[in-house]
Amino acid sequence: MLTLAVVAGMTVIGDVALAQCPMCKTSLEANRKDSKNRVGNGINNGILYLLAMPFIAVGSVGALYVYRQRKS
């Protein structure tokens, strides 16, 4: 039940979690409006990539554990 509450809470505040520090956010928003190079999107994608890596690593270890437990 607690896991469901945490996932629901993260879904509701997910937009806030994509923000950087206030100065970076302001700078990137200004750059995104003024130019077409989309630096802000690249920074956000990089942050999400770095955030996903621990989940992928833990998920891989967990899947390997389950696989080995079922095999034996």
C-alpha cells in the first residue's frame, strides 16, 4: 500500500521533479525561448538519463537473481 502511495505521489509531482536548480532552470528557459538549439531539452534528457541508470542497474541485478532462483 505504501508503494502505491509513493508511486501516486511521484506521478502527481513528476513535473516538479524535472526541474533543475532555480538559476539553471531560468537560464535554460530563457535560452529555449530565444534560440532554436534546444539546450534546455538536452539538459533535461541528460538528467533523466542519469536518473534512469540506477534503476536499470538494480532491475538487472534483481532480474538476474530471480532468474537464478527459478533455475535452481
